Amino acid sequence: MADSNGRRVVILGCGRVGSTLARQLAVDGYAVTVIDSTADSFRRLGGKFKGTKIVGNGLDQDTMRKAGVEHSNVFIAVTQGDNTNIMAVQIAREVFGAKRVVARLYDPIRSQAYREMGIVTLCTTTLAAGLIRSTVTESSECDGLREKLESWDMDYLEQVG
Amino acid sequence: MYVIVVGGGKIGYFLSKRLVQEDHEVLLLEKDRRRYSTLAEELGDVVAQGDGCEVRMMAEAGFARADVVVAVTGDDEDNLVICQMAKKKFQAPRTVARVNDPSNLAVFQKLGIDTTVSSTQIIFNLLEQQIEQGEIIPIGALKNGNLEIVMIGVSEKSPVLGELIKSLVLPGNAMIISVVRNDNAILPQADTRFEAEDSVIAIVAADVESDLRSIFSEGH
């Protein structure tokens, strides 16, 4: 894509997180490719999405090749399965030489273990719990983040809502 | 040896049963409750119910003192994570993973799994061997020397029929180690003659396997 400036992103998993991310990055001018095992999930991307959609098993190296993982700057795994995300980012890195990989995980222990192995992991369990706790305890620690979250929600409504 | 098997499908079940018979200490972990009850009826306290990817379960199951961790669930991603976590969190000395998609074999090895087994790949190899030539069957591989142990059937039409072993010109990296005749394995001598329906066991370097095959094959 001409306006993508060669910035290519592959996202595995077109659930709420994957589809939102895909739409936002596409608006930001990235060339986005989304992989999901069911074509039906792509309805979450809406009609205006300009990226590429690929139906397939994200752990199958043929699917990854088709999605152009080897020519991408970033590979992001946001399926419902922690182990799927962990394995996908490792294949992207070891087989296709992806420089930056990100895995969304639910299990904080796995998140920590794989972070130590050099994978960028984001554990949404501790993220959500931590933010909610800071609200309950009225700690000011997460004030900045809460504002950030509000602005992200606004972005969502503007860009893709 | 303390062996932890994760995944109570057919492979996990028969493997655990066999290991118990061989007097090893075995723990079979199965996630699904219903499958667990079926297994527990058969195998007793060898079986435990839980998710082998969860560190708490792994600690309870004694991963820290396991000599071998074997991950044989039906999902490659689970088998990978079980073995990696066993290494990372519990310093498991040896991990074995079942690999369903053969293209994952190389990745798993790169990612630190000690031994990988793909039945898909094994069956494919056997079929390929059979399609290429009817009578040579791989029965084992020696990992580091690139050597294979193969079994070759001597058919009625084989060119070696009635020949003496010493008259065969074998490739440099091949050696006949036994001849199985009427279910008896014999140590072949220079003057052993090949008979129809003999099975010849040979050790051979992978790159000269086809040379060895052509010596025994029909129409040579």
C-alpha cells in the first residue's frame, strides 16, 4: 500500500481486540493483514477496512507465509488462546524473522515467563485488575492511564465506532 | 524414573500404561473431567485431573522432580508451552513433545524441546518408502551419526536370492547386522546365503540408503 510507508503489521485473531487494533492501525496508515480461523469474524472490521483478510489457522506456516509475516515489521497475536498466541509469535520470530512480536495473554505467570524469554507480552488480566484496583483504592498511580483509556475510547468512537 | 505425561488421549493412555508396567513412577495429567474419570477407573491414582499448562498444577504434580516430561495432547501449541514452561520454571532435564503438524518439528527443536515426535511424519515416511520401493522399512534412527537401521525383505525375485553375503558389494557406509529367518534372528557369517522371505537388518548412512535398496530390489 502506497500510504503505508512500508509499515506492515500482521494481526492474528479478529476478535474485539484484534479488529479494533486492525481498524485503528489501518487509519494510522499501516498496511494491516488480519488472520482469523473463521471468515465470519471479519464482520467486526466493518465495511471501510482497507487491509487484507486471511482465513486460516494462524499456527500453520503456510498461512503465515500467505499473510506476509516475513515482510512485516510487527506480528501481533490476540486470539483467545494463550498457548496459540505464544506459539504463533515464536514461529513468527524464529521461522519468519519477525523483529517485533507481541502476545496478548490471560495467564500472568505465562506472561512473565515469556517476557523473560524476550517476547513482548501483555497480560490483560493483571492490566484490568490493576486498573480497577487503583480505582477502588483511589490511588493516584493510574490517573494518567485512566485519562489515556478515556481518550482511547473516544478514538474508538471517532475512528471505528 | 519419574515420568510426567500430559494429555490423556490414546497416546498418553497407552504410554502411561506401558511405563507403569515397566515399573516407572508415572503421573498422567488430563484436563477434561470426563476423560479423567474414565482414565482413573482404569489406571487409578496414576491419573490426575488438571491443566498441564498451569504452573500451580505443574508444581502440585511434581514437575520439579520429574526426569522426563512428555506432552502428548492433540494440540501442538499446548505441547510446546507445557515443555517450555517445564524447562523454564521447573528445570525439567528432558522434555518430549508430540508434534501434529510436521512443519513444526524444526521450530520445536529450535525452541528448546529435547525430543519431538510426529506420527504424521513417521506415517508419511513409511508410505513414501513403500511407494518408492516395496521392501525396505526404516526401524530406527541414530540421531547424531545420520545412521538408520532398516529392514529389507528378500522376495522371490530379489537378485540376492541364493547369494552369499560375502559376494555382495555393499556401499561403504552400510553393514548387515542380522538376518531374520523363520522368526529367528541370526548373526550372519560371510557364507550365509539369502533365502526367500528373509528379513535383512542393516545399518546404513541415510545418503546411501537408496544404493543399499537397489542391491536387494527386484529388476536390478
